[in-house]
Amino acid sequence: MKALEFSGVCFSYGESERPAIEKLDLSVEEGEFVALLGHNGSGKSTLARLANGLLTADSGQISVFGRPIDGKNLFGIRRDVGVVFQNPDSQAVASIVEDDVAFGAENVGLPREEIGDRIGFALRAVGMEEFRTATIARLSGGQKQRIAIAGVLALRPRIMILDEATAMLDPRGRREIVEVVKKLNEEGITVLMITHFMEEALLASRAVVMNCGTVAMEGTPSEIFERHEELLKYNLVLPRIGYLCRRLREGGIRVSDTLDIGTLAKEIASCVS
């Protein structure tokens, strides 16, 4: 079943501006993990806001699990589609972790007992249960972003969209968040991960490259990475380890795309032994 579908969607922020989204056709299957890549201004963040009704398309249709995004369905769709944005500090609405995670569930009128259960579920899912009563201001960037994800998870969304959610984190924080997202996808949540970090795309089942508000390239991460020269046209470059994997294959050493240098070393050893 299609979890999210854009059909001929167009959107502009102003009449005099170039469309941010132009005749976009894109679908995401239920349970899929899709990485959405593209340079600044390619339309990625606009797509995220259109997907849960924060913005309204000028034309075309957007549907979530077969329901069009309109006034009648908007409340349910916003519960089904959770969005985590770039800056974890701007997403916090309370000073204590459990209060922040509870905010969305409280606003949809869930019973107090159920809210407590959902706080526990969400914090366990992101590995932050021991920080339930901690002060958010004292957490690291990666921990704050985990709390932002937990706040979305407390609503039990069927689709999780991460809009450059690792952009402001250090490499360790990025790894932490990507590992959490991968785990959530394995547990059944549909994931659309918007990123400009090419290495993060390796963890997805499909990669989509956007340019000028429409789909420019699409395929598995390996297929996309093989089209290195074409990626350069869209101001995207392979991560160093991805470039190394590619060059090794060109030299006749059959290795797979990986983010882990240890895994790569083992594959090289098995090929040359």
C-alpha cells in the first residue's frame, strides 16, 4: 500500500518566485525507508511540509494511505505523519524531558494514563528512558534530537519524516539518530529521511534525488552512487568511503557500499585472499 503519494503536485511561495515544487510525482510504500537527497533549494523541506498539511499544494494531489490531504482528513493525517525538523532546540516546548515528549499526545486529548504509557514507549524506542526527568537544556545535541523524535513517536505515527534532522549534529550525534531511525523502520514505521549527507542514504532501501522541485534521480543507494558524474550536476558528491568502494570496484575488487570501514576491510581481505 502507498503510504505517501504526490501526483502532479506544484507549490510556490509567491507568484513572482520559481515554483518550489513543480509537477512532482513521488510515492513511498508502507514500511519503506526512503532517503531524499538534494542541494539547498531543491524542494526537500517544502515536500516535508506538504506531506502533513503544514503547507497546501497549489495544484495536484497528495494522499496519505489513500486519503487526500484536505480539511476533512487533516487532523488524522497529522497524527499519521510525524515530522522532525533540523534544530532540536527550536522543537522543545518544555524544560523537562517527559513534559516535552507528552506535549503532542496531550494536545490530541489522550487520557492521562495513556499519555504516561506513550512517554515510556517513546523514550524506550529512542534509548532515552533513563533521562525521563532530565532537564533538556543539559542534554547533548544528539540527545535533544532523540527527544524530538520521541515527542513525535508518542503520537504513534505511521510515517516519520526527518527534515535534515541530523544537520546540526556532530558525526557521533548523526550516527546515533540514524541508528534510531533505522531501528524504527525495522519495527514497521515508514521513513522518509531528508538529508544532504550522502552517507546516510546508504541505510535506506531507496534514494531519491530532487532538483528544482522535482525528481531528478531515483533508485537503490548503490545505483544512485554508481552515477557519480550525474550526482555532481546536482552538487552532490559521494562520501569518502563511498568513493573508495566505487574505485575498488572499478579496479576489479568486488565490495559492497558500506559506511563501516571494518566491514570494508573484511570484504577486501576476502577478495584478495
